[in-house]
Amino acid sequence: MIDLEKIKKIRKEKGIKMDDIAKELGYKYYASYYRLEKGLRKISIDKLIKLSKILNIPLEELIKKGEENEG
């Protein structure tokens, strides 16, 4: 599972605006990225990889650890 809170925290710590990330990810409007960060829209692995590069952190740090799928 993606750690959305961590993404938001790191983005804010680095002073990166949602609009800037949205453009880097190829979105025309920041609202598309906003929906990703809020969990209203699923993020593709390609976008997640790009996001880790934008935030300059390892991909693994964007994934919550210790959670197992129930099923």
C-alpha cells in the first residue's frame, strides 16, 4: 500500500507545490495530482516511480511496511 501521508509530508518539507508535481507527472491540472495524494485516485507504478524521483527518495520509502493483504 502506498504511504500517502508520507508523500504529502515529504512534498511539504521539500517545499514542492502540488502544481509542480502534477506537471512533472504529465497532468494538465494540479487537481489530478491532488486526487492521487488524497487517495481518491489510484497511482500507476510508472507515476509512483516518477514521484519518487521528483521527491528524491527511494521508491521503497513510499510504500507502507508491515501491512498484509487480508483475504
